[in-house]
Amino acid sequence: MIAYWQHSRLRDRLHAWRDRLLADPRFHRIATRFPLTRPVARKRSAELFDLCAGFIYSQVLLATLRSGLLDALAKGPQEAEKLLQAADLQPEPGQRLIDAAVALRLLEHRSKGRYGLGDLGAVLVAAPGIRAMIEHHSVLYRDLEDPLMLLRGDRGDTGLARYWGYAGNPQPDQLGAESVAPYSSLMAASQPMVATEVLDAYSLRSYRVLMDVGGGDGAFLMAAADRWPHLRGISVDLPAVAERAQQHFTESGRGDRLSACGADFFRDPLPGEADIVTLVRILHDHDDEDVRQLLGNLQRSLRPGTTVLVAEPMAGVRGAERVGDAYFGIYLHAMGRGRPRTPAENRELLEASGFESIRLLPGRNPLFARVIAAKSRSLSV
């Protein structure tokens, strides 16, 4: 304990020395001139500038998407004049957008003065989930017009709270189809990326029935059923959302294997025939007390030894620090409920609700989700 305390004191002194050094203008001048420190100084300056300019970058991204430039170039390289005519932009401001998009690697220069998709633009063309989130962010930007006012005020009276109709609603099971349609469609559009991460992290080969709690439009359940044709599935969500899922199952020809159940998953008894349950991007949408209630209801509803997978972006994950605390931390505050949790915090909530054999699974892309596997309480406990 003494050694740890001494180490912490030494680390604090080193950090204090570093802070004084980095705040000294004379050090900045020396660092930018000295050959060994010049690359580091330039990199840090660029990173700081990117933080300052991030809003402009996001608006260039939105304008490039909404103007149709990406879709037009998906058909092949084109000259600027044709691009701007299709986008209904005048030459001077339109060229500014093209130049900005090139700088952000959304577009790139091609031969004979033409433009084509940049490497990031090519990814966006084939990623409807990311495109849907970019469009959706316009709601978040309005809420963040004065970020301190948002952080100092009461949560709930925001555009995001109104968009996510169940956030702060004392009777979410009474929401109608018109209230659940926008966010259900958004979740369905962004689900494939998360579904791939979850299904790659954990095999469903040995399971018979999957219950997806908070299953939305049924996108994850359909992805799981396509990956594992032997699997039957049940999606549980608010009644209006479950109706949408059931319609999708029927229209897609999966109605013989997949079904939807309308329920309040905090209070109502849940179908108990499943031998594996998924909570995909559900826990971080709710405050701790609500999560305890949800997990407690799940524990009571499941047969002993049922496998449970919790999958969502998590805080404190190496390689995804900004996604957890910076993005979802602020986003969920604006939404009015929930918070990003570390794997350890999710583990504590599962343990407190009686789940066991809890383990964090290896993953390929922590930006999309980390997956925790657990089992409902066994009979011997």
C-alpha cells in the first residue's frame, strides 16, 4: 500500500511538471524548432485544431451526404460542373464544399480534373447505418447549441428526449406507432454493424431459442436467424414496436421461425422458453435503478442457467475511449436517461441481480460494441 501511494505521488508530480511545461510558450517555440520534438508538436497542434474544428467537419459531412455528391460519385468519377448541377449548388460555394470534402477524404481528385469517392466516402456509400446516424445528429446539434445550458439544466426537455419517445415517459407501453417509428427505423438501420460484432463474438450454434429483449424492428433477431438457420427467435419490446417487428418477420418470410411479443420488459413476465437472451444497446439507455429492475425481471423470468449477452458501446475501453465517454456520455445526457458504463460496472450490475459466470468476450471493433456473457442463477445457488 505504501509503495502504491509513493508511486501515485510520483506520477502526480510528473503530471504537474508536464502540465507546466506544455503551458509554457517558450517550450512551444523550442519544441517546434527542435528536430526530434517537431513532429510531436505538430501532431498535438493538429489534434487540438481538430477538436476545435470538429463541428465544421461534421457539417461538411452532412452537406456532402444531403447534397447527393456521394451517391452521384458512387456511379463513377465526374467533373465538378456536373456534380454541382446535380446537387443544385452554385459554382463558388459548391466548389468550397467539394474542396472541404476532399480534405476530409470523403472525395478525392481523379484524372482529367474529375472527382471520385475518397476512402471514407466509399465506406459511407455502403453503410446505411452510419448515414442514418449522420442525418439523426441534426437533432443532437440543436440540443448542444449551448452545451453548458444542457449540462446545467434538467434532463428531458430536449429534442433527443422527444425523438426517443420512451425516454422519461412514465407509460412507454402506451406509445403509438407514430411515436416509435422514427427511432425504431434508426435502430434498424444501424443494427447490422452491431449485429456482426455480437454474432462474431459469440456462437449460437448450440442454442435453440433466442430472445432479444428490446429487439426493436427485429433487425438483430433476423441477422441472428440468417447466421444460424436452426434458431427460433422471440423479440420483446413495447407493443407498438413489437407490431412493427412482427410485420417485418412476416414480410421477410421468417414468420415461421421468428415472433414478437409486446411487453414492458421492466415489469411484465417475459417468455421463459429461450435458452439464450440478448440485450443489444439496451442497458446504456437506462439509469442504474432501471437497469437493476430490468435485470431483476429477467432473472425471475428465465430458466436457471440461461445464457445472457449484453452488447453495447462501453466506457473505458481501449481504442474506443471517445465513443464511450465523449460521444455516448453527452448523447445520453441529452436524451434524458442512461449512461455509458465500463465493463466492470456492467459486471457489478449483473452480479447484483444474481447472474453468474460473467465474462467479457474478445471483440473485433470496440467502436460498435463490447459483449459480456453471463448466465442466470443456477438451481444450486
